[in-house]
Amino acid sequence: MKKATVFFTKEITPESLVHIFDAVGVELRGKTAVKISTGEPGGHNFLQPTLIAPLVSKLNGTIVESCTAYKGRRLDPAEHWQAIEEHGFKSIAPCDILDEQADMEIPVKDGINLNKNIVGKNIENYDSMLMLSHFKGHIMGGFGGALKNMSIGIASTRGKTYIHTAGVATDYRVMFDNLPEQDVFLECMADACKSVIDFMGKDNIVYINVANRLSVDCDCSDHPKEPEMGDLGIFASTDPVALDQACYDAVINSPDEGKASLIERMNSRHGIHIVEAGTQLGIGVREYEIVNID
């Protein structure tokens, strides 16, 4: 099977972010959504507006988000908008909460566990997408990268609940009473990824993972643990499976002695299974070649 290309730079600057996007060599046409995590208030590890502003501007992009499925300031759209403004994103680009008004179902074709995904209806307004993800740990998924950002991140509140419960529920208030086995949850995230790729068109999405502030906790945490290992760099690809595999491998193979807690977080949740499931679904490959652009 042909290897995917994953571009890499150790430099984490606004200029290097633009540089690595250009290296991928894909033109995102039409109206472009830039999917990020705007970060739970109280947290501070999310990708900073000053870092991403030049690339978002270059794409004439709209920063998009969806509401959460847990009690916090990003569950209600009005409070979510306040968080987006407080974190500085409204000052650099137009922003859009995809499920602010409504959500909609999109099909999962030949999924492992799910036959549908539920996403914010505003996704219909976009022709292309930059999946701009902060790679770090995650309390449920083990790690969060492109695949987590595309699945949980794009899903509406009801959709997030649907993924987390393997299709059992859409009411977030009963989500934690209906959690499936861990591997099933990870497979459902991969199913959701496939639905988004099919909906947008695989040639209309570019994926970038920024591996900095490598906490064991996600940006959805309002009190994330401080990182114990140093920043790695920026990775980019047109293949989200290879991209997340490359970031996982970079943590595992890092000489940084502080990596132990992040590795424990990733492996204790069998986080790599989302990559295995993505391969099974045909949305990417695990084999890759690193192209260093430094």
C-alpha cells in the first residue's frame, strides 16, 4: 500500500504554520471552514489566535466550532460565543458555531458501529475545510488530534452524545450512563470521521496537527494539567490517519523523559485504536513518510 506523506517542521510560529500548509500543496476552494477547539474557559493550552491568524487570513477562512455535550460554558451557544470572544478568536476572523440554530444527520456509509452522524447544520455553508488541531492527551480518547477534532469536534451536542454512547442516546444528560466499551467508542469516532470526509469530499480537507503544550488533558478541560514534555512541532497531511499515527509515534519515540505521563494516558485508553479503525474504514493509511520542511 502506498505510504501517505506527512510534512513536519519543528518550528511553531505563525510563519511556519503558513509554510507547512503551503507545503501540502492543496488549494482549499470556495468558502473555507477552519475547525479548531476554541478551548474551555479556564484552560490555556488551545491554539492561540496569534499563532493561527495569518493562516486563517490567507484562507479567508471562518473559524468553526460546535457546542459541547457536558456542563460548562460552551454547552449553551450564548456562553460559547462569550468564550470565543474572550479567547480572542472573534478579533482575528469570522466565527461560526455550527449547531447554534440546528443540527442535521449525515450518513455513515459502511460504518463499524454507526450508520449516521449528527452535525451542526451550518456545515452546509462550506466548500472546504482546514482541520487545524492541537495534538495532546485526552481523558476519554487517550489523545486528541485530527480524527478527534473531525469527529467529536464537528458533531453537534446531540451528535457528540450519539458518538459517545455508540448510537444509544442523543441527550447529553444521560451520556455518561450509556458509555460503551472503549474500543467501540473509538470506532464510533472513526465512523463519524468517515461521514464528515464523505460529506465534504476528501479532496477538500487539509489536516494540520500542532504538537505543542502536550498536556495529558484536552482543551475541553477547564483545569488541564501542565505539560511534562516539550513541544514537538507541526505536522500536516491530506491523510488524517497517517497524521495522527505520526504524532503518536513522535511522542513514543521522543527522547524527552517527560513523555511518560502522556504515553500512559494514550495507551491506557488504547488511543491508537481510532487510527486502526480509520484504516479499517478506508479513510487513510497508517504507513507514512515524513518530509521535513525545515
